Amino acid sequence: MQLDALTALNAERAARRAAILVTDLDGGTQRVVREAEIAADPLADLLGQRLASGKSSLAEVEGRPLFLTVQAPPVRLVIVGAVHISQALCPMATALDLDVAVIDPRTAFATPERFPGIDLVTLWPDEAFGGAVPALDRYCAVAALTHDPKIDDPALMAALRADCFYVGALGSRKTHAARVARLGAVGFTEDAIGRIAAPIGLDIGAVSPAEIAVSILGQIVEAQRAPRSAAAR
């Protein structure tokens, strides 16, 4: 790999930003396309598809063989609320190689016995996102599951400000309508609030905690794999 390309990739990795190394297999030339540059690149559609898949692969463009090396940050899932749905969701998300953390100030619920091997943060979300957990970014998914506005709302606000690729909240349509009013009252726009998946999860008729967890994880994967150009964000 060319030194300038390696330097650029390392810088993007350190900043938790995605990039794609485009290698011309005929001529050996290489160039790094940062995620923010994809929309303006001549290969925008192809690069966007590869980034969404997360997979490096061969491609042929105008008769020239290219190898596209995808570098994307590990996806984090922050679950707000150590509830029954969370207990089912954590092992499923871990099986998909998501980096999972559970935030809940209620220490009676957030226990290692209920969440073995999971990073538990027994702080209020405002405190947790103040440095106790890694900073949120667009490679994070946040699922707010407590039904308690004092816990869920600060997490949702932090997720929206950080442009997390997925933001979901448990609750009925009536509950969400009240949530929309609260978020609007503190300055969030209709478009920003519209990014919240609520009621959370794909509509699969889920009733049990495990089924709801499946619907949430499916929705997260759907959002993760949807191509998002820099221009669309």
C-alpha cells in the first residue's frame, strides 16, 4: 500500500470515519475516498453500495479492474434501559458483532447477573454521555427502552445531535406524540424528531420481549445497510 494512502486511512480510522481505498489492479494506482467525499466521486453509487455492505470486493469500471477496500468503524449499540427486551437484545446484537453497552441508573435492573459480559453503565444518560461511554457518532445506534422520559429523552437528544445512524424509542403512538412535543419544546426540528423510529422495531407483530428484540435488531440492520451519501445526511 502506498504510504500516503496508508496515512490517510489511519487518520480516518482514528477519527471513527469510514473510507474506501480504490486500487487500480492494472496500473497499481491507489486513492482514498473519505466517506464525506463519496457523493461527489465519479464512482459514488458503487462506493455507496460497498460502504453500506461493509464488504471489500472486486469491481470492474469501464473495463478496468478495481479493488475496493472498505474501512468502516465498528458499530456500537447503546441500549438505554436494563429491561427484559434489553436482556433478549444484548446477546442477539453481540452475535452480529455489535459493540453493546447498556445504560440505566437503576442499579436494581442493571446488574451483571442479568447482563453477563455486557458493558453496564449505571449512570443517568447525561452523565454517561459526558464521558463514561465513548462519544456517540454516526456509527452508533441508540435504542431507548425505559418508557421513562427522564431517562429516555436525554439519550434521544444526544443521539440526534450526534447523527447516530439509528435512533429508536419504545412506546405507543400516544407516548411518542408526547415525546415529540417535549423534544420540539427544547428546539429539535420536525425533521430531526422524524428520525426517531417510534414505535421502535419493524412491524412484525412482535409481542414477547424476545420478538420485540428481533424487530429492533432487524430495524437496526436495515438502517445500517441502507446507503447514505454525505449529501443525504
